[in-house]
Amino acid sequence: MHIHILGICGTFMGGIAMIAKQAGFKVTGSDLNVYPPMSDELKAAGIELIEGFDVSQLDSKPDLVVVGNVMRRGMPIVEKLLNERIPFVSGPQWLEEHYLLKKKVLAVAGTHGKTTTSSMLAWILEANGKNPGFLIGGIPENFGISARNSDSEYFVIEADEYDCAFFDKRSKFVHYHPSCLIMNNLEYDHADIFDSVKDIQKQFHHLIRTIPSEGLIVMPNNDNNLNEVIEMGCWSNRYVVGEEDGLHAKLLKADGSEFEIYDGSSLVSSVKYECTGTYNVNNSLMAIKAASYAGISIKDAAAALQTFKLPKRRMELKGVVNDVEVYDDFAHHPTAIRLTLEGLRAKIGNERKLVAVFEPRSNSMKLGANHELLAKSFESADEIFVYANDSVKWNVKELEKQSSKPLYVYSDFDQMLDSIVGTCNTGSTILVMSNGGFNGIHQKLLKKLNDK
């Protein structure tokens, strides 16, 4: 069967392409910009890539076109697809109908921590001989790829609440029908498609409706938005992590890199790994409990985390020049920014200067959703630099007055670079946060620091 994927170079659609190819499908695809690293990964897998969305690419008469959510009505190729009645589906629907129905799906949903937690869960299963397939919205360093097919009955998926395609505005995760679901947290996000947190809760409730009564839902003990989702109806087994009579953790180091795991009053195991932040301790507990659905003990799951590596762009050290560290992180929501900075502060201590660099690039941030929480989210930093270009639709300069720490907003990227380098002397740590490439800022900072 020949499938052609429109919008193939995004992490999710590229992952589907890899899984389909490994599962024996003929796969081709196109995107407006065919760019690495996904383009390199796809080409190495023998997948033919076409740059752009010229209508002629449909002349090959694929059996099925898989439509990414970058495609819009009015695009010539979309109109040809509809007018000529070429069979088409969304990416999540293809995954559901052609692949996931044969698997026991373990899904990870939530506003924050999906990529890290799903990477943890996949690695726990792998280290315990389960050989899981997976599709993750990042590149887990333990595997080096974002998606794989396997002959295992288990499949781990990062369950995103964003919509599927121009013709299917439901959240992606309603197509996954998981047997085990982690719900890490729930906050307002994706302001371009949701009007309120209530809209997102409704989608989470739709997801819960698909989980079998013999399935398992794992969630934290302190998220009111998730509790309200459960109150809308739950028909599956549910386990709450973080309560004293169940699975919970006690920190051995303030930065969260070492902790003990208790089941009630019983000490079961301890973990020492490369992650920092109490949020990653919570992610770990969620993954450990979800792994029990696959028959893996708490002790064996904890042992696997000892060798867990964070996914790319999750507190990734990009380089050190003259004792100035440059980290990269994907944080783009105020809560994620706050927790990430708190975790890094705990790791480096108070003696090093912590400089936060942020790009409001997500659709929600561009529209100003949650912007009233943004200034306060930077409080663990000593100095903050925010880059805001013309795509941002609110007055970012307001942050300079709202912040309790020195905060500077720039519309000129090069000026901002010079200012960052000028303020960072020996013993500084720079944390760059964006959900995009940010104009290659990491290497540019390292070069300027080296030339300083």
C-alpha cells in the first residue's frame, strides 16, 4: 500500500512515516520546507521527499493520502485531493486504523512533560525486555530516533491534545484508544484552537471515554483541572501518584537528581539520574506506575531510570566557554518556564549567575495567552532577556515593569545577543527557552562567548 504524507517533516508526521515504512508500507511525502534532522532521518529510511506542495505530486495516485494539520482549505493540493476524491485521512486516524488497533497502547497526555515522561516509559519497557514501539514528540537520547515499529504488543505514544487536521478538529489523542493513560497535568494552552481550559477538559474527557474498564489511568494528586475531568465520568482503574499511602518520593538532593521511592511506608528503591527538578521526579513516578501495566515492578522500573537520558532540547547542555554554560530547553508555557528555572537553580546553586533567554514563539504565546503569569515565571533567574518579533500580538515590553528581576525585551536579535554576552562573565549559566530553532542562538552565543 502506497501512502503519501502531506506535511511529513514535523516530528509527529515524520514519526508516522518512519513507523509506516518499518511496517512495510510504501511511503512518500512532502513539506513546505524539507529540513533536517527529520529530512535526514526520513531519507536514510528510504522515504522519497518532495519539497513544496505542488499538485503534481498526487499524479502518482497514492492509495491513501495522510494529511498533516499544516494543510489548509484553499491550498491547491488540498482542493485537488477533495475534487478528485482521492482517499485521505489525518495522521492520528491512520495510526489508529492501520497500526494501533493491534497494540496495547500506553499514552502520555498533559500540558507539560509529555515528551520526557513518554521517553522515560519507553526506556523502562526497553530496559526490561519489552522492546516497545513508540512515537514521541522529540528525540529520546536512549534511542536516538523519535519513532519505531517493533513486534512488541506494547506501544508508547505522546498523546497530544492539539487538533488532527483541517477536517478533524478533535484532539489527536482521541484516536489512540490507550489501555494505559498517564495524565501529567492540565493547564490552559493552545489559545489558537481552545477558548478556555474547559474546552481542553472536554477533550480529555473524550479520551477517558475510550479507555477500557480494565485499563489504567495514572494521575497526580494535586491537579484540580484533572480532578474535574475525572468528575465528568471515569470507568477505568485509576491510580493517584504522590499520596503518602501510595507511590511517592522523598528527595535526597534538592535539585531532584536523587530520590527515594516509597510505596506507602515501605522504601522500595532509589534513583540517581541525569534529570533535575521536582517535576521530573513526578514524571518518573508516573512512568514507573504506568510500567506496572506491562508487568514491570517498581524496583525494576526504578533501576531502568538510572540509565535514562533526557530527550534532546530538554535541559540539554549545548556547550561551555570560559565557564559560561549554555543550556537549551523546550519550555514555552509559564509553568514550564518556572519549573525549569527552579530545577536549574537547584542544580547550579546560588553562586552562579543564571541568565534566562526566552522566545515567545508558540501560538499561545504569540496571542498573549497566560502572559500575565510570564514575568513571575522568571523569578529564579538573575537576569532575563526576551526576544519578541512582529509575530507577537501583545505588548511584551510590559514585562519589563512587571518583573522583579532585571528583564529586557528586544526586537533586534543581534542586539540581544551582544547584550547577553556582555552580561555573562565567568561562572554564568545561560538557559535558552523556545519551542523553535530561535535563529540558531545556541551556537551563535557560544561563538560570541569564545570571541569575547
